[in-house]
Amino acid sequence: MSTAEARLLLVELAGELGDAASSSPLPTARVAAVGARLARSHFIGNDVLGRSVAVLIEYFGSAAGELLAAFTTGYLRAFRSWLLAEQESVRSAEIAARRDAQEQLRASEARLRAVFAQAGVGTGISDMTGRIIEVNTAFAHMLGYEPADMCTLSVTDLTHPDDPPAMWEVYAALIRGEHDNVQVEKAYTHRLGHAVWTNLNVSLIRDADGAPQYTLVLVEDISERRALRERLHYRAHHDQLTGLPNRSRFFDALSVAFADPSAAVGLCYVDLDHFKSVNDTFGHAAGDELLVQAAARLSACVSLPEDLVARMGGDEFVVLVPRPRGLGEVTGLARRVLDALARPFDIHGNHVTITASIGVIEDRGQHTSADEMVQAADTTMYWAKAAGRDCYSVFDADRGRRENTRAELSAAMPASFTRGEFFLDYQPIVALGDQRLVAVEALVRWRHPELGVLPPGRFVDLAEDNGHIDALGALVLELACRDSRRWHDLFPEQTPTVSVNVSAAEVADPNWLARVQRIIADTGIPPNRLQLELTERTFMEAEGLPLQALRTLSETGVRIAIDDFGTGYSNLAYLGQLPLHVVKLAGPFVQRIRTPETVNGTDLLVLDTIIGLTHALGLSVTAECVETAYQAERLQALGCDTAQGWHFHRPMPAHRITDLLAEPAIDHSR
């Protein structure tokens, strides 16, 4: 109560006592009721009763004795009753609280046990000795046991052959308290014998002092998930048709082999020859069956577990020999592969014979990466195809560098036309009678920014292979005609004929004739100052429109020469049917009469016959590769008209030809 309320109560009680004290006899029961009311109003404590007694004695004096006894008795009785009631209330509250806590504990334990027993995740508890104390139904049934059966086992009874040693080392560290939790993939042996793969989570349970007491395991069956993962992994690393490791798996294995820089590595890159014809003839199902059988034969050719046969795609396979025992091991393997594939295949009742081309690398050599080595093996396989197929070729580093250079030149060629990297040198052709300069042969060069000046043998064939020969031929013809026009303007009476080599691919182009005519018209060169050189093979292939194009040019005055005569068909009778003006003797004929010691009567007779028949056909003869005075003398004696070679002049730039034309003419016949 508030202070005001307390004052009102005390005043009221004091009044009661005053009234009782004035009564006679003293109403003790009334006085005792005042003391009891004071106690029941919670005026209690060590000071309340003492102060009250002191006040009554001070107020009533000697007459307070009986009143004090009745007041005190009433107060104490009420206080005792209140105290007993409070104690009973506290005791009842304590009992109720204890009962509630116990009930909550029992409910919690029941929930935990229900969770433990009914959880879908396997759960188990073991002590520090490894003895299994308790497991739930999910864990037991996962391994084919009942919970009671598993509680007779220890943790070490659940080991599996696929457990890595590191797994049990980590478990031992957990028991020692060095880890609080470990998660691993672990295989258990089912009671029926098969493996059950699980995701295992082990937690350490410590006592109040932090010492290891139990281990709690949570086990999830991932057997199906792992099987799916392994199937996907297999599909990702194996060819679906043949079952062989695929390209990805092969490169993984090759990378492992490359990890040791000192270890040798061998490769056989196998390509089935003319496989497309099998598909075209028998159908794709037959082609697939052929690939399956070929894969089986390839696999039978290897003898060591670490050797790997893989399908790279299509009809290409590769055999990896990680550590060949000798240089002949890989080539021996290639021979076994050729022999294995040489036997006829039975494909859906059809006997099919097929061969293979194999690129062999016996050691990694200078190859610094797996990709580089495979590229070299693939290139070497194409060498085998170029050699006629049904064979193997061994990688040669020098040839590989040449092939790489060819590829680089092929890629650089189109841009080089516009950059002005091609230029011409000219080799003079002289009259054997007086050695006057009567013609020049245009020889194209490529001033490569990295490789320097390249002769035509380095890139002309390449231009034919990659489809750039028309552009190159047009460029050479235009440069030669422009130089010839300048000489004609400077020396109209001495203008040499400019001779330009033309390939079979150029002549076969339907646009070639128009292109030549346009260049002649654009440069203004007199047509009779232009000579086109074609090989025997080119003439033999020039039928129909190509031959007609040559006739058309010949009729306008352009001179036509057959180059390297004697190295091809050498059909003298055929010469009369061609629009020819000049026959150029091949270098080997001239080389045989280099010196008096090398010449014989047969050689001279052959030359005399060719020159005589050529003249009989109304054609002139030019000898190539004249390098000695003896050759020049013998050729002149045989009636050869003109010649070229180092004996007279080496190839030179256009301005040197200009200098030669400007020199006074010297008659060397005198």
C-alpha cells in the first residue's frame, strides 16, 4: 500500500487499541485482532513488532501489560500463519517447477529418440574404443542389418577394401580430439556382399571437461548418385560407338605422360584409308560396324596395361605408348596395326578390306606440349598417305619444320601480293653464234619479311596447291611485261623477248586467255616480245579450250615454248601439232656434256637428233643450264640456237638487264 494508505491503517488500529484499553474488563480478543490485522497487512519484519511494543508501552505506561500480551499474541499467531502459508506456496511452486522440467526433459528425449530412430539419414553413436553403442534403423537397413545386430560390431568391422589409408588416419586424429568434424565419401560392405557408397559425416562429442566421449555419424546412401556420376564420367571419357577412350581421355593420359619431362612418349596416329567409300557403298551402319571391329583389333595390338588406344573421331584412332622401351617399339606397334587391319572384315555378311595410314612418333623429342606432339603425329600420318597409304611414316623434325614453313607461307601468301613482296630476276638467253642477248627468262622471287628472299621452288608448287597460282601468275606476267615495255622504249631495236613460265593450272583456267590479253594491252608490250613457257606435261593436259587459248595467243604473235623438253613424254611427233616456236632442252641433257670426260657418243647423238628434228619442224632450240665453255661449244656445233646458264649470266634484276642492253654489242664468234 501507499504511504497514505499505511498511515490511515495505523491510525485506525491505534484507535481500536485506544478504545479497547478504556474498556473494563479488557477485551483481549479485540486487542489480539488488532495485532493480527497488523501482521496480515504485511507489516512484518524484525523492527515492526519491537517498534509497536515500544510505542504501546510509551503510550499506556504500566497499564499496557495485559494489552501488550494480547496484541503480541495476535500478531505472532497471524505472522506464523502467513509464514506457513508462504512456505507451502514456495514448496508447491518448486514441486510444480520440478515436475514441469522433468516432463519437458522426457518430451525432449522422446523427440530426440524419435528423430534418431525414424530419421531417413543413417545415424550411429560409438565410444572412444570404436564400439558401436547405438544405430538407427536407417543405418542398419542401409547395410542389411538390424540395429541390434550392428551394436555387436565395432567401427573397424565396417572397413572396406576401397578405403584409402588416409581416411583411417583422419579418423584416428578425430578420436584423439584433433578434429571436431570429418566428412568423406566411404564405401561399406552390405551384408549381402555388394558395396554401399555413402556420404559420411563424423562429429566428435565431448564431455563437460572437453574430453572426447563419443562419435556421432550421419550416413547418407549415395550409391545411385555415385553410379550415375560414374556413368556420366565414363560417357564423358569414352567413345559411345567403340567403347574406346575418347579424345578427352586420351589428352588426359598424354598430359600425365608429359608430366615427367625425362620420360619418353610414343604415339601412333592411325587413319583408315578410304573409309568414306565403305559408308557410301554399304551404308553408315556398316561403317559403324567396321569402326567397332577396327577398334577391337587395335586394342588387341597393345600388350601393356598403360598403353592406351583411343578414338579421336571419325575414322581416326591414336595409340599412346607412355614409356616405350626402345626406339623400335612404336614402329613395331605400327607394323602390328597394319597387319591386324589388313585381314578382311566381315561386315553384315560382306567381306570388306581396308588399309590404314599411320603417323609414328617414337619419342617426344622437341615437342614441348601434348597438343604439339599430337599435331606432329597427325602431320606424319598425312606423310604416310602421301607415300601411297597402307604404310607408316616416322616423324622427322627437319621435315616437320619444312611442312610448318610451307603452312606459314601458304597463309601469308595472299597478303604478300598486296604488300609488294614478290619481284623478278631475269636470266639472259644468248644467241650461241655471237652471244648477243636475245631474250630473258623471268624468275619470280619472294622477299619474305622473316625468311628473306625465297626462290620459286619454295612457293610456286605451294601456290598451285592452295589455289593462289592464278594470282601469282598474273602478277609475274604483269611485272615482266612492264619491264619489257621499258626496255622496248629504251632499246626498240634490241628489245629482248621476255619469257614467262606458265603452269597447267593457269592454262586450265577459262579466264586465263582474257587475263593474258588484258595484261598485254595494258602494258603495251609488242606480242612478239612475249614468250610463254609451258612444260611437256602442261601441253599434254592442254586439250580443248586450253589448247585453243594457246593457239589464239600464238596467232597474235606471242611466242610459245616447251620447257624442260626430254624430262616428260618427249614425243617429237606431237610437237608438230602444237602452236610452238621454241623447244628448251632439259638441263640433264646438257649436264651430260659438261666436260670432255663426261660426254659420250650416245648423248651427242640424242642431242643431235632432237635439235635436227626440232629445226625440221621449223622451231628453234634453247639449251638450259649451260655452265661450261665446252658445253656452249658442243651445243653450237650441234646447231643449237640459243642458250642460258651460269656460263653466260646468272639471274639478275631488271636494271642489270638494262645495263647489258646499253653495252656495245661484242661479237664473240670472232
